[in-house]
Amino acid sequence: MPGKEHQPTPKGLRCRKIAEQTTAFLKAGGKIQEVPPGATGLPSIKDVKRSYQMSIRGFLS
């Protein structure tokens, strides 16, 4: 409609805010690291079990 201003959706506002934060991060010297598909920042369940077993052994000794 003529004269009616377009209001951004909440999703659009979030996208814009993320883009602004990313730009500020990069301008401040931050770097973005690409994570390979399938990778996460979480340890594997195998590593968690091994760590747990090591802590139990130390506790029982």
C-alpha cells in the first residue's frame, strides 16, 4: 500500500543484528574459522568415557 512503511519481521531483525555483530567482530580484528561438515566443538563420546575412566581410576587409587 502506498504510504505504508514496511516493518521488518523478527527474523529479519535477528538477521540484521547478527550481520552487524559479525561486521563489528571482523573490524575489531576477529577471525572466522570454517568448521568442516560433521565437526562440532564437543568432545567425542569416546573421549568423554576415557576421561571419566581416568578420573575414576585416580579417585579409587
